[in-house]
Amino acid sequence: MPQVRISLAEACGDLPPVCLCCGQPAAHRIARLMTWRPRWISIFFFLGVLPYFILLLFLTRTVRLNVPFCDRHKHHWRLRSVLIVASFALVIGVTYAALHFGQQMPVGPWRRLFTVFAFLAGCSLVLMWALLVYICQMTAVQTHEINDAEIVLDGVSPTFIDALIDWDVKQVRYPRTELVAGDQIVLLGKTHVRPGAEQATA
């Protein structure tokens, strides 16, 4: 997925008015607290809950973003959060109601059969919910890394990246770039000619 590096100063809102998701003109600035932690921390969950939460406490980093979105994507993060929470509540409610109904049935083989069916159905719903969470995360703009100087975002629009390059030029800065061959700029594997280089060469 396309990535972009944003300095912590830019994260406060110093970004071009272009939608982060689709690259269309942005009409909204949406604030969101982004978190990041090294993925290897998850291994410690299986070694002990206490060490896991201690590492989370010390290694989790947060950055408050203020980024541009168009009318269509202004609820990009909120809709996914609501969908995840609401679907989880639905799974728990349906599973509990089915098990409770099974306990009210007369004792006998049908009751045992219904209870087993309700349990298996509940497990299937949990797996479906986990798949839904995965899809929501993979289709969202998310944090790839946070360090002392910048935040790296995954899943942004390539058009937004191009607009950010132009924005850097207008602001006379190149915070995400590396100068190579004197007149070229490499940004996330994409090569751009430095403005004015062609005229100077001619």
C-alpha cells in the first residue's frame, strides 16, 4: 500500500487540502489520535500478561493527527470504529440469547443438540467478526511507524502523495525526500525531477 512520511509538526495540520483517501479536494480537517507499537510485542502476550502490558506501557507511541478529508471520506475512521463495536455487541448478544434460549428448553436430546449448535454458531460469528476487523484495518489509513520525528502512514492516496510533493516545493522544503544525482528526488520509490532542474540543464 502507498506510504507517506509526515513530520510531527505537519501532523498538526500543515498539509495540502487534498483528501488523504482519494486525492480529491478536501473540505474537512479530521483529528484522530494514532497509536503504534512494535509488532514483536505480541509475542510477550503468550509469555505472560504482565510483561506484555508493561511493554505496551513503555513502547506504545501516540500522535494526534489533523488531516484533510473530502465529504465522502470524512467519517473514514469513525465508520469503521462504529462497525467494529456494533458488530461485536451483536455477536455477543446473539450468542448469549441463543445459549439462554437453549437453557430454557426441556431437558433432553433436543436441548443438548441446540446448545451445541448455538455454541458452534457463536464461534463462527466470532471468526466472522475477526475477519471483519481485519478487513476494516486493511482498508483504512493506518499507522506504519511512529518515531521521534515523524509518523509513517499506510494506505494513503497516491494523489495525496503527489500533492504533498508539490506542497513541499511551495513551502521550499523536502522533509520526506532524499537527493540523488543532483537533480532528482526519490520519494517512496518514486523518482521526481527537482523543480527548475530541466531549465538549468537546458
